[in-house]
Amino acid sequence: MSDDDATGGEPKAPIDFYFDFSSPYGYLAAQKIGEMAQLYEREVDWKPILLGVIFKTTGAQPLLDIPIKGAYARRDMERMARMMGVAITMPEVMPFPSIPAARAVYWAKDTHPGQAVTLAKALYDEAFGTGGDIRDADAVIRIAGEVGIDGAALSAALGDAAVKERLKTEIEAAMQVGVCGSPFFIVDGEPFWGVDRLDHLERWLATGGW
């Protein structure tokens, strides 16, 4: 019997964590969100998105591509990583397409739920921990194999129409609830956008909101 069952209380809702694998700020958030959630007895629902699709709706563009602001953002990303004690190495191509990585995580959530977060962290670590390339399916399959996921099964799944549709549906659902960037968190219906809102998110969890 769980503590919730024993006390008659309802289980606490998970923190929805939306991120694009090409987002450096998303990578930084991924290093901290699990530990924070655990402190407040929350699960984290990892939800990869594609910012390119969302930007078509919002009219935004990749931050690093914006003149003047892009140079500042790169400096800010590296400075924030130092402040958070997280190693970061920018990939050679930024931003990069992350469709295979996102599809792989949703497939893993459905077929290997205990390994989905491990896969997501491994993909992020490859991209920003070492500055590696996770753009193509072969790289994603290799990394999945390294964390114990059947590469052959994943290879077949990445081209499956249902897996493709799953990602599309998840992105549409994300936009419906207001997701407009990476990282983006929703807890108990309250949205928080940006790694610089992690402290706000933690205070919300600690106090129950304000």
C-alpha cells in the first residue's frame, strides 16, 4: 500500500517537462528537473517537442540565429552552465534537427517506459555534454543501444507511421496547452517557461502556488 493509499490522499500530478533536443537551455533543465521533482515527491513526464514546428505558429525563430541577441544568448548559455555546475559543449551545428531523437523517446515511453528518461538523458548528454551529433537515426539508434534498448526494434519504429503520428500529436497537444519554448514546465496547470524559471517552479512546488 502506498502512502497515498494509506492516508486517502490523491497522488500528486507529475511535472510536464517539454523540451527540444536542440535546446541548450533544455539540456540544462534536464540536469536538474529530476532531482527537484524528487524533493517534492513528484514524477516528471518528459515530453520532447520540435521548436521548428512551434515557431511556425508563434512567428519566432531560433535564438542563436537572431543578430546580436544570438551572440548574447550563447554567452548566457555557457555562463548559466557554469553557474549550475553543468558541463556544456555546443554541437557544431546549432540548432539541429531532432526528429529521430524525439520519436525515439516517445516510442521508448510506450515500449520501454523504464528506459525512456535514461534514453532522453543519454541523447542530451551526447549532444551537449560532448558536443556530439544526434541529428540522424543511426546516431540515435547507437545511443539507444548503449543504454540497453534494442537498436533493431528502434530502427524499425522510427519509420513507423504510428510513431511519426505520435510525435505530431504530442506537439499539437503541447501547443494547445501553451507551450512556446524549451524548456517549458507545467505543474498543476501552471506554466513556467525557461531554465531561469526553475527557482520559480521550485517555490511553486514548495508552497502550493501563489
